[in-house]
Amino acid sequence: MRILLVHESARCHTGGANRVVVETLALLASAGHQVALAYTDGQGSEVQCPVYRISVNTSDSLVQARWEEIIRDFRPDIVQVHQIDHPFFLQEAGAKGPLVRFLHDQSWFCSAGDRMVNGFEPCHRPHATACLWHHYASGCGGKNPAGNWQRWQRVQRNFSQGRQQRFQVASEFMARGLEENGIRRAAIDVVCLFARKPQVIMAIVPGLIVVASRLVPAKGVHLVLDALAELRDVPCSLVIAGDGPERGRLEAQARSLGITERVRFLGEVSPAQVDAELAKAELVLTPTLRPEPFGLIGPEAMAHGKPLLAFDGGATPEWLQSGVNGAMLSERSAGALAAGIRYLFSDRSQMQAMGQKGYAMWQQKFSAEVYTHTLVESFERLVQRGSPNH
């Protein structure tokens, strides 16, 4: 099969859509498919396949002409569009053949981005004019009316063509979000993301807790620091792999709590470095407060055979079964995290058994082989159905 991916970047960064795109190209090529990537950011390429640069800082007619040139040259059987912010790729690019959109988050159908209101509570309202009021009144979209209006218009444009399009998402949680916005379930394929087989084997550091996350309030890392301060009688330490605008505040929080000797901030790290930290961990935390569209760190920890501790919500229940491969907390607080850590560390044999069960779950559902098989099956169905516009 000839498969063309479209994304804003051709480089692999830690986590996120960029990494998924780069690794998907490699997996599809290894499975014998002809792949190529069209990208827009103007930076260098880190993919081992044909690439096509599209400059989106030109007229719409030039973008369309470049797209038609790419289609003629590569002759794809199917096009998979990831993240790209240009009206042509949101509305018109699928007119010449089968196209599917892989949605990595909820911003395609939510002008606030995360479908949540104050307190990180989930929102189930479909996109509508009333969202403009809720953005301001509920604080879900910020207090800038101009910014709220621009994002709302973008989602409105998506829906102007979106009900005739087809989608791939990484979780049933995301599929429900699309359905709540009027997209037919038959137009949605769930393709769970994957974690690669670990490349490193390292000795476990007793009591080591790892959080791999972008440092923003919605990721809940501040609650982990508060929890660690409550666990002075529990011999444990924390590694935080990731960077973001909250790093300075979090470092100051650790100092004020008197726990700096038990916390290491690694900053932005490569996937290989995350892999090494997970290999050493005894417990992996995912304290995300927002409804997580998938949460790749969960399957990554499972691939290492590590137990997990996370807040309930979003797609988390799709890879974390409380009491099986870790513990899931209904209360999103530092106290609940502290109690969960204390509970898990009180029985090391139970933690080991949870890790083993998580590893088995990873093999069955979240391995690269399962992902590739599911993705290709989805592509084959889409090709058989043809373009929704024909």
C-alpha cells in the first residue's frame, strides 16, 4: 500500500504527535508499505522516507497546486493527516481520494482545546455558539474574547466539512467526544497508540518514582511534590522528566517544601533518556488533571513492567485497571497521591505482580506490532470504501 502522512513536522521530539508520526512511518515501512511524508514547518527531516515540503505561508492556490503535485508524484492509496493548521488541509485535501484524520487531542472539535471547565472537570457539550459564552463564564477558553472567537471559528470550519470525513483516534474516550459532536461512529476507527519494546535493561532503584510530563498546571506535577512532602517516613525519591513553563515554580515549590534532596528535574529529555528512567523506576506516576486523550506514558511504563498510579479520567481507564496493573485514584489531590504511593510501597510483591500484568497487557494491546496491524486494517477498510466525496 502507498501511504502518505501529512504533519507539521518531520522531526521526532519527546512524546507527542511528532514522535508518533516519525515512528509510524518507520513501522509501516518495515511492514513492507511505501510511505512518504508531507510536512510544513520548514525545519530539517529526521525520517527515512521520501519527504515533501509544503510552504503554507503562501497563497491558498499555491498550497493547492503543491498538494496536487505531491499527489501526482507519490500516487498514494491513502492519506493520513495529523496536525496541520491550514484551511486547505482541514477542508479540501481529501477531495482527490481516501483521506483520514488522526486526531491526537480534542482541539479539532473543542475550541477550548481540552473539553473541560474550571477544576479540570470534563465537558460533554457539543460544539455550538453557546461555547463562546462558556469560554468566558466557565473559564474553559480563557478571558481573551478575540482568541476565543478565533479558535471557535476554526472548529466551526472543521465541522463545515468534518461530518463527511473519516477519523482515527487513539482511544474510546476520543471516539465518544466525536460522537457527542455528531460524528457517526462508523466514521471513526480507534487505533490505540503503542510503546516500543524497551531498548535498555537497568537495575531498579528502590523507591524511585518517575513522572514523565510537560510541566504545565494540567499535568498535576505540583500535586506530586505536595504528596512527596507528606511521605517523609517513606523512603522514596522522585525524578521529573520534562520541561515547560511551570518548571521554575515547581523547583521553588520543592525548595519551600524541603524536599529538594529527594527530587531531580531532568528538563527536556530524549525518548531514549525517558526509556532509561522508566527502566530504573519502581513506580510510574501519571497525575494528569485534564481528561487525557490517550496518555502514552502509561503503555510505555507497562512495556517496562512497571506498576502505575494515576488519576481517573479521560482515556486512562483504557490502559490502567486499578488493582491489576496499578492503582487509579478517583480523588485528584495530593493526599490521594500520597495515600496511593504509601499503599503500593507497603507491598513490594504486589507491585511486582502489577508490573508483570501490565507487561502482559502491553503485549496484547499496546505493542508496535498490534498498532501496525490495527492501523493497516483501518487503512484497508478506508481504501475499500473510497473517498467520502465520491
